Amino acid sequence: MKAALFLFAGPEMPCKLQHAVLFARDIKQRGGQALIILEGNAPKWLLELPSPEHKLHKLYLLAKAEQLFAGVCKVCAGIHGADDAASAEGLSLLDDAFGHASIVPFSDDGYQIITL
């Protein structure tokens, strides 16, 4: 299975981040390919998760170490003041759909698109 998980939920819904990482890890551990794209409110996570005090910091580091993040929507990161945070975290800003992350390259590469 190949899945591109577009996470739209920000810190107001921590369960969606947790599940995006769980689903992506499960797919990879079963021999598939999975990527997470931060869209909508999700770039707000980058203002919180890098802090070692955050309760989901370890999960975030695990996801980064497993290279689960494909990138961050450039427009959404800018709106939420997270574009510098994305760059500081080494995450690509994606802008190939009118400034937003496009689903087309992922779909064309055989990824099933999942939104959370």
C-alpha cells in the first residue's frame, strides 16, 4: 500500500496527528510506503512539537526519524506563522497547487490520498 495522509487538523485535535503517525508507521512496518503532508491548520503543530516539553514531542521526533513527513503547505504555513518553523525543522514547503500542496504528484505516483 502507498498512502499520502493529508493532515488538516492542528493542535485543536491532537488525536488526528497521533493517528496520522500511527497509520503511516503501520503502513511502513507492513512493507508499504506512507507520507504525511501538513495542510490547513496542521502547520500550527510546527510551532509546538519541536519543544521537548510538548507531550507529543517524542512521537514527532519518531515520525521525523522515520521520514514520514513529505512536507508542509506553503500558504497554510505562512498563514499560521509556521513557515520559518517548517524550514527550521527541515521540512519542505509545498506550493505546487496555487500555493498549496497538490495531491496530483502523490496520486500520479500511486499513493492513495487520505485526509485527516
